[in-house]
Amino acid sequence: MTATGASTGQPLSDQKLEVGHVLFMDIVGYSILNIEEQKRIVESLQEVVRGTGEFQHASAEGRVRPLPTGDGMALVFFVDPEAPLRCAVEISRALRLIPAIRLRMGIHAGPVYRVGDINTNRNVAGGGVNIAQRVMDCGDAGHILVSEETARFFAQVGNWAKSLHDVGNTRVKHGVKLHLFSLYVSEVGNSHLPHKLKRERVRKTTAIGGILLAAAVISSVLLVRALHRSGQSPQHALYHQLTRNDPKRLLNSAVISPNGSFLAYVDARGLFVLDIKSGESTELPAPRDEGFAFAAPDWYLAWSPDSTRVYASGPSSKDQVQSIWVFPLLGSASKRLIENAEQPKIATDGSIAYVDAATERQIWITGPEEGEAPRLLKTAPQESSFAEIAWAPRGKRLAYIQQSPDGDILGSVDSQGGETSEVVKVQMRGSGSQGYYSGLCWARDGRIIFVAGNPPGTQDGSNLWAIPVDISTGEKLGEPQQMTDDLASFQSDLSITADGKSLCFVRYKQRVRILLAPLEAAGPGLTKTEEFVSGESNNWADRWTSDSKYLLITSDRKGDITSVFRQGLNAPNPEPLHPADEIQENAVAISESGSILYWSSPKSEGAYPKTRTLIMLDPNGTAHRFQEKPDAGLACALKTPVCILRSSAPPNGNTFALLDLKNFQTTSLPTPKTDLGQISDWDISSDGKTIAMVRTSPLQGVIRLLSVVDGSVTDVTVRGWSGFDSVAWSANGASLYVTSNVSRKSAVLRVDLTGAATILWDTDSEGLAGAVAPSPDGKYIAFSVTSTRESNAWYIERF
């Protein structure tokens, strides 16, 4: 029987042989997508191809035949040899805006027949199509590979020669040898050598090297193991900057995708995905009616294991607590996934771990299938919370950082049985101007990587640390090792690629400076604000001396530790208060006597001093020392010699005591009649009768007033404001000064006792840090601001 073409009835030998100029393409990673995602991505690719000018023109003239292939397609052009190259360039450019479609393409010109398929539809077959597919098969995502025959032809046509790069020979199916060229320019194609050709070069090099190379490999392996055991790195880490945001547009969160191709990040404009290779960013659409506060710092992001979806939790104007949302890169719209939840972390099997958003005291897990009932995995004690969580590489354990008044603990918990193991105590530090906590991931080699702050009193900042841990049991296998040595910078938002080769983080660099302004008797704002302390050091405003001639400050002007200074209104530089080789901070003045109190601790005890010494410095320079717990705080009234000590240690927490300044003894104050909750800052009124307290909350702006006389509590709600970091009473006791940091909008407020607020100073480019300090004579106010010099995402290789 003679074979025939199904649509023509003619024997194949009688059908016309033509030259087809073939562009073959398929989607990398198509097989790991679920059916819904496969359908969406193919439809999107088809839409992109149909939208190219080259395809539209060729289709209108009947000189292109599209062939669907399931995970991609082939376009067979007739007549015009350049058509597949021009079309490939158009498609590559269009896909920069759709990072979820990871496409590779192959181009070849060869013999084809126009035939019919089993459904009698017009089709094309032949060696030209087959070779184009083999060419494509040699590429990775982003590659446009061209056969030698086609490339040699176009090297003599137009400007194609500049874009065609020889990548060498390889063998494909049935032993066929191909010589390939890669089509790329700055914004099109993939400039990297395809992995298939790279592997073959390695095999050839290995064969040539023989025994000598094998010996070298063995030696290097032994060296790496020895260095690993000693905690040293066999090679220097490589740093790469991913984003270049303006300092006025800070990154609030960023995570790298498991496949290493994309970076999801949040800044004040919204949620974006960066294609790391091309440098192009695409905004993921969010529901407008939610009122997401993208400028707020407390956003958390995570990727699905297949790098096609971004999970996010962050504040919105619609909800009182946060929820976890899922944002597909392609196809369907974003949707709310889990209510009252934050800090999403996704295991390799798709299971979601998260922390309850209301108390941050519970870790929950839900399965990969939508609608599965969540189960409670771990609960933190009272006064504690979970700052960060991270899955182990195989998803059997979950690492966490638990914050408590006694210190921060890095531990892990079995995701099935709930068995917990404590790994090490760490010192978390706020990251950047907003001072939030973040930074934890678990590498494939077993190391848990976390952010730890520099010791108190040293140069402000943090660094990355790693500790080797048994992935199965959670037991530590060594001591923590410092990975980075950045000066005056903060890291946050750690994430790692699935192959363990790239570690991503957000880095902030900043400087804290003090602004001084006169307080006018009338008018809502500060008429003149200027920097008060000279030099490049970090400086924090504390309180004024009782005569209002000097502002007391904590500064790292000495370089390695912080010390207490005083800065005169007309003096050029600060004066050290009591020079000593110790950490000094948080100075306050005693009314009338002229004495000054400040905290001191030895450098040797670092992050966790067993005790701190409260030092009273008389005007004649005599120092009196009083031992106190490290969690104690101190405030003194502006116009009466009353000082209050506060302890936040469990089990009682938030206990206040009157400090007798003659013998350094304390007398407990009446127990508050209401649970005071978390406190970020507090101050005693100028007459010594009322304690004002605030807490940092992005959702509520409340000043809590505690009577020193009877323990009664009154709440003052400040309408339209939240995120209070510090508070200070005015000299006349009729109002309070409050700093607010929320949604990257920082402000100094004057608040009367009814809750009415007046903006004295505000900014959207700096954060407020430390105390706000009005002078006892009511003429001046000083406050600290954080100027961000950098806020960008980076990643490290060979770490």
C-alpha cells in the first residue's frame, strides 16, 4: 500500500517538498505545573505569539503554519527566511513582562512537507521541524538557539552577525551532531552557555585531565571538608545587588524564588516580581478595596515550590488583623487564603506554616490542598512571640525564633509530632528605620542562617550568622559562626534557592541623627529644624539637663561602643559625661539637683549582660552605682525629683517602683488595675503623678495613662494615628509628644489629653528612632531620625 497525505489523498512521494523556516518553542518546567496552571500558561503564550507583529503579518498573508505541541508550539514560516528570528526577538521581549513563562526557542531552516493530521487538518512535517526541535532541546529558559546552517546564512545578512554567538558542538537524539549559535543582545535571549553544552565541556575536560584531575578533585574535597569542620569558608562569598531602589522608596520585604529566576518584593508602590536575568519588574495586581498599606514595614513574602505563586501577608485598612493572600504570576486573580495569619512559609510539598496575626504566639500548619483544616503546632509562653519561622529543606521540621523578656531563642519543632529542640540563644535586632524583626532560613547543608544584632553599645547594626543543625532531629552540630561583617547595616528577609546556591536578603544602611527645633507658643508646626550634633556618628536623643542648657545624648562617637555625652545649645561638639571603657546609654536628668542617671554595662558581657548598673553622676563628678536587672527602664519627672523604675520581666511584667535617690532603694507602686499589655515606651509626667505609655501598633494609636497614686488606667485614643514608638510629657503637663512610624510616614505629634493631635514635623523619607525630648523650660524639642542610605535586595553565592 502506498502512503498518502490524509488531507490530499496524494502519495507522500508526490507531495511538494518545501523549505520551512522553523521557530520551535516550549515552556521550561511545564511538567511540574498542575493542570490548571498548564492551561493558563499555554493560553498566555499563545496570546503573546498572536500579538507579535511578525506572526500577524505572516498569518494574514498565509505564509505561516502554527503547530501546537502541548507544552509549546512550532511556527513554520514560508518564503521569508528572517521571519522566525524576528518573531523570536518579539516573543523574548514580550516575555520580560511575564516572568512565569520560562520559554526556550530553537530555529532551523530545512525541508518540510505540507500534510494532513489524523483529523484531516492541514499540518507540516519533515526534517526541518525535527531538527528545530533538537536545537531547542539543547537550551535553557530564555535561550534562542540557532542551527549552524541558519546562523551562517544570517551572519551575512543585516545586523544579525552581532547578535549570533557560537556556543559550540553537541550531540542529540540518534547521535546527530549539532553546531549551535545563541541569539542574544542586552534585552533579548540568554547570554549564558546552555547547561547541556556546559556539562559536555566538563566531561571532555575530565577525560583529558585523567588521573591528575581526579587527584586534584579528591584533594579539594578533603580541603573543603576540613574547612567546613573548622567553620571557615573555602572561598570568598560573592555579593550581587538585585534592586536599586531610591532611599526614599524603601523595600519592605523581598524573597528569591526557589528556582532562582525571580525576586518578589514590596515597596510603597505595591507588590512586584523582578526577572533577575532581564532586570524587568512586573507589578502583581492587588484588590483595591483591601487598601493594602504597602508602605508599611511589616510585610512577609514567600514563594510556592514551583515559583509560580507569591504568598504575602501585610496590613490593610480593611482588616484589623492580617491575612495571607496568594498572588499567581499568571492567570487567575489574587485571593485571600488564610485569615488572622502572617509570616507564610511554604514547604517543598506545598504545606503552609504561619503565625497567628493577633498575638504572634502560635505557629499553625495547613496542608497543600486548599480548604484543609489547619492544626496548631506550637504555642509560645505569655510575654513571648514568634519573630520568624523557616522550613527545613525536606519540610520535616520548622525552625523558629521566639522572642521573650529573658532573651531570644532559636529552636526547631517537628512538624508532625511537635517535639521541640532549643538550638541557641540569639540577639535579634530591629532591621532598618522601622525597627522590625526578620531573618531566618534553613540551608540544604543543614545550616540555620539567622540575623543577629551587634552587641548593645557597639556600632548599631546586625550581621548574618549560621549554625550547623541536624535536619532530622534539630540538634546543633556546632557553634554559631558569623557569615558577614557589615558595618552599620541591617539585614532582614532571608530566603534561599532550592539548590542552596543563592542566599537572598534585604540590607539597610542608615545613620541616626538628632534634630533640634524651637517650640513656638502658637502655630501647629516647628518653624525651624536643624541637625544638632556634628560628625558622621550615630546619635540618639535622651533627655535634657534640668536647667535646659544641655541635651543628653547616647552616641557611638568613640567608634566601638556607645557612650553618654552632653551637647550645649551653642557648643560646637558634644562633651563626654563620664569617660569609661564600658557601654553607656539612656541618660536622664534629676530635677533641681543637677544629677544625671544613665545605664552602664561591661563590654565583656556583650548582648546579654547579667545585670546593668544604674549610675548617678553628681554635679561634682562623683558616681554612685546601683545594680539592676537588665530589663529595667527609668524615667524622671521634668519638674519634681521623682524617678520611676520599670521592670518588664515575667512572671509579673510591667511593674513600676519609686526610686529613692538618696539610698537607691525602691518602693513598689500600686498594682495597675488593668493589664497594661506590651509597652514600647513610657514617661512620667512633670509633676510625677502619671505614667504615659505607648505601644508600636500599625492599627491602633492609644496612649495609656497610669496613675501613680491608685493604679487606675485611662486610655487616650489618638484619632487617625498609630505606630507610636516614643512618648514624653510636655513641661506643663497639659499634653504629650509622641513619635509615630507607620506606612513610611513618620511624624512628631503634640497630643492633648483628649486625643487631639497636631503634627509638629513629618516625613516620608526618614524614620524616627529613640526618644522625643522636650526641654524642661518648654522652649525646645529634640528627636532622633534615621536617614536611610540604602534599602535594597542582595544575594550571596559561595556562602
